[in-house]
Amino acid sequence: MFKKLLYLILFTSLSTYSQKAKLPESKYVDIEVKNSLVYAVSKTNKLVVWDMKDGSIKYIKKNISCVTKTKKDDIYCATTDGEIFKETSTNKWKKEGGFTGKPYAIFKTKNNQIASLSSKGIKFNSKYFLPTEKHRIGNGIYSYKNNKLRKPNLTYIDSKDRIWISYDFGKFSEVFIFDTKKSSYVNNKLLLVPDDKKDYNSKEEYMAVLRKKQLKKYDFYIKKEGKEYSFKFPVEAPLYFGLKSICQDEKGNYYFSEGLPYSHRNSGIFAYTKTPTKDFYQAKEHLEKQLKLQRNEIIGQVAFNSYDKSLYYYSNYGFYKITKKEGQLNNELIIDPNVLLYEGAISHEYGKLINVKKIVFTGEEQFVFLTSQYGFGHFDGSNINLYN
């Protein structure tokens, strides 16, 4: 059900939008949320802690490169020098380690181990790990520069404590996965078979022949259960164009949004769903085809809300909640992006204005979202506040 916004409070001075005007730019590059507090990392390496109850700034901590919140609701940050701190009380911090190289991200595993990512690679158990060609998923070639790891576009630690590192260069993109339980990167296995050089009437006919050949040659990596094929993680993970987001539901199924930022035809929602066989998943492509998408709609972030057990996504046409009824997916408009401007509608051609980079849920149909233009916003189910 579409929710009308009662009012809009802006904590920044926004000028009237026009197609020719220079777009505004967010001061923030990442956010984490704990209770009513938003921990926002600025482009100038400041940790600005906002209280959403009254819109005030609680405190500012300087020289911070990244922040993370653990599943136990602990807040960690890393300084620009690679020191790792844990917040023990309001603006009281305890040092819990460090790493070298240009800091990119920090992670906390379920068994309380800290992993960090920098230009030197992943540091885990006092060792540094750099990915190699055999670990690459995708067709990118841009993860290294001068023997140093570049800053990734996206990082994620999943329910099995595997760290995902993603580089988005449009058609040339790549993913690396580090398994903390094995202290190594996951090898990418390609299920290659000889090309029979035949012409097929459809993609479905071609895929049917291909799967039979793969099953015969790679029975360790592929299985057939009924009419469906499943694959050993991460074989045949549906990762094609640049990843925009990764999330998991309560069952451990993966959902990816990916695509080219200028093309709705190469944009979509993909799933990698668990099967009864341990570590085997089914690849499901273009879930968005079941949704009533509008013309030129480009999918952005996809996120799972643990409060109402639903998937949400952002596109250039707004924020949507995905519901399932009688096996059919439906999308419910939550926020129309045009309400975020004083005058002038957002161009729906490319979905760039108020491009959402991250969504963090605080309740059912309530969330904080990081934008690339207007800082971050808080939607409480009825109203939006913007902070910049």
C-alpha cells in the first residue's frame, strides 16, 4: 500500500533541481544504525553520530575511514591509520587491533574474530591474504594497481562468515570471496564444455543441452533434482554485471541486484537459493520480471528486512516492498522519489538522482537509507528526514 508522506524535514540547504544544474553531493560514504543513532562516515574521514529522535549530532570522531555494526549490535570503526576500535559507551572507545595498508572495511565473525580489508588484502588471524586470478568470479581486470588491492565498490560478510569483495566496472566486473573458516579465498570453478557449434531455436533449448553436458563432466559440482539443477557454492552464482547489493534472507538464500547504471535492460534481481543438499544452490535469474516494472525502470539496492521478513528494493521510480502471494511476486510502492524535491520531477531515464547506496532497516517498513546526493534519510513509516 502506497504511503503518503505527511511532511519533509531537510537538514541541509537544497536548491531547486533542474536538469541543467549540477547535482548535489552527499557528504557521507557509509552508515550504520544502532537504536536511534546513525553512525555516518563522511568523505572527510569524520564519524558523525546523529540522533534520529531529535535530529541532533551526538558527537563527531575524527580520522575515521570505515565503520561496521556486528550482529550483537556492537559498533567498530577503523582509523585512517588502520587502528580498530570498539565503542564501549557513548564516544568511549577501546582499541582492539590494527592493520596496515589503506583501510577499506572491517568485519566481525560470529565467533568474535576481526577481519579487515585494506590495500594489502584481507587481514585475518594476523595474516594477509590477497586474491589471485583463480579466485576471480567475473570478467574484470581492475582489482589491482601497482600490486595493491584497489578499494572495492561493495563488501559484505554473509551468514557463513564469508567475505565478499566486489568491483563494479559495468560490463567488466569481478567478485572475490574469502572464507574465514578456511582462511582462504574460494576458488572459482568454471564448468566448461566443448562448443558443439550447433544452432538452437531458443536459449532454453541451448541451456538444456549445456546442463546435460556439465552434469556428465562435473558431477561433483552440479546435481539434478527433478527438473531443477543445483550447483556447489559458488559455482554458477548468477553474477554478471556490476553488483549493486548483496543480501540474505532468514533461510540463507542470497539475493543480488546488478546491472549497468545506464540500461534497464541489463538491470535486475538475481537469487541463489539453498537446496536440501549442503552447500548446493539453485541459480534464479531476473526475479524482477514477475514485478510490474515501469518503463526504463533501473533496479538499485535490494535489501532484506528481518523485521517483516520481506525483500525491499530501490529503483529510479522509488522504494518498493516485495510481497509474495500464491507464488507470485508483487511490488508495493513505499516512497515515491519525487517527494524528495521541492520542484521538478526526477528524470526516470537513468535513475541517478537520489541514487541509494545502502538500506538499513529499523522496523517494519522503517529504514535508514544512504544516498549519493542528499546525505542519508530516515523513513519512519510515514515521514522522511534527510541529514547532510
